[in-house]
Amino acid sequence: MDKKRIAKDYDALPDEIINQVKLAYPEGFSDNLVSYVNKDGKKVSALPFETDEIYYLIRMTIQEAEQIIEDDDDYDDDGNLRDDFGDDEGASTEVPEDED
């Protein structure tokens, strides 16, 4: 069975997918962009990303890719995903064991 293919803007993606994209590209997006010709015959750049069900082409230019990373607090000043990314999301809180 072929995967569904979707071309979408980064801002239009659900947060869950954006977080998965960040984990897949911890050093930023711009070096991983691909080019393709869209249905209107226009050359477009996009970031490829795959889930179990969907193959995404996330439309963005190199400049947009760099700006997204620069504006995103989940990335450090060098454009790398922070080591603590995801710690706040769904993280379990550990309860210290009682010492008897």
C-alpha cells in the first residue's frame, strides 16, 4: 500500500508532527531541503518527513528554514535542538521512593 503524500506549509502542521520533525532534524532544516516541481509546474523547495502513514513535503525556502529555527526556542543559538527538548511534554514525574 502506498503512503499518502502531502505537501503542506510548516505552520499548517499539527504540533505533534512539528515535534516529530524537530526530533528528525535536530540540527535544523536548511541542509535537508529537496526541490520538486509542483502541479502548477513551479519549482518548490521542501523538507521531506515520513510517518508510518504519510509522506510529507513541508514547503519552505532556505531562508524560511533558517528563520524557523532562529525563532524557535526549542533550538539553541547554534541552530541545534536543545538537549532538554521534550522534557516538558508528556514527561512522567518521578516520585522519590520512601526510605525506611
